[in-house]
Amino acid sequence: MSFIGTLKVEAKGDRELVMTREFDAEKNLVFDCFTKPELIKRWLYGPDGWTLDVCEVDLRVGGKYRYVWMFLKDGSTMGAGGTYKEISGPDKLVHTESFDEPWYPGEALLTTTFVEKSGRTYVTINVLYETKEGRDLVIKSPMEGGASQSYNRLETLLNTITLEGKK
């Protein structure tokens, strides 16, 4: 299987990570995949061997979201959530993120933009951490591999949805 885009992760400044990825789909559909629980559960479950068991989204400014992943091998779980700060669908989504058992200090602010050019959508996620140490812990973690697998699944899902005639 080949993928149109690959995830690119870059450190920016002292506290920021920028992730970019291109998808062969219209931005309305990509935005839906980032905001509708029934679609999120089909791709955002991290590395192989994990599932996204809880996916709650209250998509409004001030609304909350909550994800709980489970590692199938031993049944351990990892939870995260945050608050939506800005919703300009299908162009931009801004929300906070924090984990139940924090593996980086503080909360992160994620700004995701969706830009469509000739039927392809370019997704850019700027993650601003409270500290440089927090950002650097994330860089050293296996986050990039898990995120890459999730975004590859998203691309497969987008192709499936297109084939189902929903594009």
C-alpha cells in the first residue's frame, strides 16, 4: 500500500511541534474525520495493537472531547482530552490537550488547519507545549510512529469513504 503523503514532524522555536500531512480528499471530509466520533474511532487509535475505546466529542467552543485508548496485549489504558477553543470548520480547529497520566508537563494547545488545493487537503497541526522540556519529551517518545500509523489509516478511511460515495 502506498500513501499520498507522509507525516512530517518538525520542532519549531522552543515549545512547538509542527506536523504536516497531505490527503487525497476534500477538506470537508477530512474535517469530518477529525471531529465526528464515528469516524475518529476508525483511524485515531495510534500504533498497531491499540484501540480507541472511548471517543466523546462536544464540538462547540467550550465543549470537551475525551479519548481513551486501550493496549490490547495487556488491557492497559491511556486517556486524554481537552476543550475546544475555536472551531472554524472546515478550515481550522483549536483545542487543548492533556493526558490523564501526563507524560509531558502541563497542557498543549493544538491548532489544526485544513487547506484544500485541487481536491487535496493539506493538514497542519501546530502543537504548543507549556515548556521546552515537555516538547522535547514528546520528540523523544514514539509519538511520531504512532501518529504516522494513524494518519495512514485516515488516508485509507478517506479512500473507503470516497468509494462509498460520500465524497
